[in-house]
Amino acid sequence: MSDIILINVTGRDKPGLTSSITSIMADYGLEILDIGQSVIHDTLTWGILVRLPDLASGNGHSAAVLKDLLFHFHESDLQFSYQPVSEDDYEHWVSEQGKNRYILTLLSRNVTAEQIARVSGITAAHGLNIDHISRLSGRRSLKTALQNRENDSRRSSCLEFSVRGTAPNLDKLRADFLNLTADLDADVAFQEDSIYRRNRRLVVFDMDSTLIEAEVIDLLAEAAGVGDQVAEITERAMQGELDFNESFRERLAMLKGLDESVLAGIARELPLTEGAETLIRTLRSLGYRTAILSGGFTYFARYLQEKLGIDYIHANELEVVNGKVTGQVTGEIVNGERKATLLQQIASEEGISLNQVIAVGDGANDLPMLSVAGLGIAFRAKPMVKQSARQSISTLGLDSILYLLGFSEKDLDSLGG
């Protein structure tokens, strides 16, 4: 018998099991090569890879260890299995740890078996192996869900997969996941498992249709009586069909003569995106810096800065003369390229790497900043933006970004987030 043994245990969980099992192993001087444990609904699944010491290895010694363990498992009402592992198999397993590692995050209102089957099928088809699956979202009461459908419709569920291997075409893999999300009403984020994943320090947001569920320039246009004309141009600009600067000036000119008093009323009624307050509050409590980089207007960005506690804002300064909007802005227009430049500028001021920056946006003018950030997220974005960005979230609220950073709901509850 090999002196390397893989032992698997299942059964009802209770305090002291790990201590009692490893104490028996300690009596025989076993070396622990690997160990893992999980508990689902009070049921324990426990695996351990052990090696008998060289001087004591041999069939007699192995049999004695297994006999004592088997007796203990029987007394504890645990199911037990074991298998010998050859030295060649063990060395192959060791060599696998040098392979690329990734984190796959499945986001949904309700995780289903079909979602897991389809996601894991794509993973396998691209030559990747799933090492570990964990649930980041909290447990849900079925009674509460039945009694309150509204809350259930805004719930979030998240599974995190630790994945290993070398995919021949990462772009094709991401495209397969993106195509899958439309079918399953779920989002799949796939990112490298690097030191930066849980060490981001700055999060920058687009404002319109990202932090808020509206395009401010469209709201201003409605107040000015030109809502339909401006909304059409806005949509084409966000789809990337029009040059941003030209379309921005064209829309802005239609606002000429709008009374300044209208701005305050619109600001007070800005609809925050689902999860925005929770996300910003949690980021602040964890010491992250935040910024708004917007092609909208500083008047409204300042309002959100005060409401949410944003550290930096950069947007367009709407020109007002004698209480009336002139249809122009002062200073440089904040377009896509300007957003990317501002992101890099803030990161430099904060003394952090671009790999530690998260950028979140929905429109074509957000793509430059999404591409330079370590983690670029297209949030409820236009199709062209989804296809171009490395990550995309459309199913859940902004606070689901915390799952992409590896935080569980339990972590966030401890922060009061």
C-alpha cells in the first residue's frame, strides 16, 4: 500500500470532529499534505491527504491507522472512504498548482441547477478545472420569499468558483459566458485570481445610468420641452453611433434658456441605482476611495457627492448666466478619453497601481476608462459596451460588485453594510 492516502469523511457536523480525527493521525506521526472541509446544512464533507512517516510506512502501519480511524468514524456515525495515492499521481497534482488560476463569479437573483450546469460546461469545454465552489450570498428564507415577492425580486445570489488551467482562447471563453447570460438571466464574471483581486483601492463611476437610473441631460431636456429630440441623440451617443463631443454640444444647445431653478428640483429627485448606497457605504468603511467621472454635469455630481460621500468628482460645468442655462459648458468636455486620463490622474495622486482601480460605466464613452482600470465593469450597459468590457453585470444591483472582490454577505453583515 502507498504511504500517501486520501481520506474522505461525510456525516453530521458537530464540534470537535476535526480535533478528534487529527489527534488519531498525530499518534501515528502522519504528515498532512492537503486538507479541506465544508459544511452544507449541518452536513460535513471533509477530505485530507496524508503521508505516513518514512520509517513507519508499510502495510502494517497503514492498516493500524485506518483501523483506528474506521473505529472512530463508526462511533461518530460518520461515513468514511480512503484510497492510496501513488507518488507519480501526487507529483502530478503538485505540478498542477503552477497553472493559471481564475475566479469565476455567478450572479443571479436565484441560482439554479441549469445555470451551474451551463457555466461548468463552458468551463470544462475550455479545458479548465473547478477546484472549489463557495456561496458568497447569505441563506434565504423560503417563507419570507413567498410572503414578500417584491423583496425576493431584488434579492441577490452568488456562487464563486475557483478555477485552474490554461484556456486556449480567453476571449472566446468570455464571449461564451456573455452569450450564456442572456439565456439564463444571470451574469458570469471571469477574472484572474491575482493579488490585486482583493486589494483594489479606488472605484470610479460613471454617473448617468450607472450611479443613477437616469440621464440627467434627458431630464433637463424634458423640462425645456425638447425631451424626445435630446433622448434620441443621447441613446445614439451611448451606443457609440455618434461622436460624443459633437452630440453633447448639440444636445446642450437645446437647453438654452432653461431656468436655473429647475436644476435643484431635478437633483432632489435623482433615482439612485439599486445597491448604490450600500456599495458606496461599504467601500468607505473598508477604506476605498471613490470618484465620479461623468460626461454629465458637476451640479448633479456634487449633489451625489454630498449624499453618498464620494471623494472625487469630475464632470462638465454647466454655464448659467443671469439665472438661465446658456446651452454651453465652461472648460474641457469630459468625454471618454478625458475620463481615462482623470482615472489615471487620481490613481497617481492616491499612489496606487492601475491594477488596484475599478471602473464602472454603461456607455461607449466609458470604454476608455474601463480598459485602463484593473477591473472594468460594464454595468447594465449597451450591447456594444458589454462585448468590449472584460466584465459585465446586468442582473443585479451595484452592490453585487462586492462579490467580484470576493466579499461574502457574512463579511458585509459584520460591517453593517
